[in-house]
Amino acid sequence: MILSAQELGTSTTLTTDSLEPFSVNANLAPATNAPQIMTLPLVQGMGFVTALYRACTFLIQTSVFFREVLPVGVINGGITSKYRVTLEDGNLRASIP
């Protein structure tokens, strides 16, 4: 699965912060000097990926069609929605924001 935002394109810039021995935040902005709209907290060996979106439209893609997308709940006082996604090939991908 590919996590992105509709606002990102050919001028997208990547910056990092919060560098630790085994983790870092990867930040994406639509252009140089534009505010960051997407942050991916990355940890060595992580099994799941999280993307934090700010003032943008999330875009989720895959090389296989989506068979089913089901809401599974809301957390963080209603600011985060979780979904369970089943791909057409039968693989299950859970908890996408």
C-alpha cells in the first residue's frame, strides 16, 4: 500500500526531524518552504506504518484493487478514524487512518 496526499507532486520535499538511534520522522511538504502536510514516524523493524496528515487530502493506493474498506472505530477523541482494508488478492491491511 502507498500512503500519500493529493497535494504532493513533483515539487514535494522531504525533511527529517527527531532523529534517534533507531527512529526518525520523515516529513513531506508540497514544495520547498511550504508547511509539512504529512509525517511518517519511522522506527527500525516496525511492522505497521502510520502517517499523520495535516490540512490535506489523504491518498491511499495499491497495485491490487481494494475488495473491502470497513470502518473499525474512532480514537483520539474523534480525530483519528481507523479502517480495515481487504485487497482483491485476499490480503488484509488493517488500521489505516
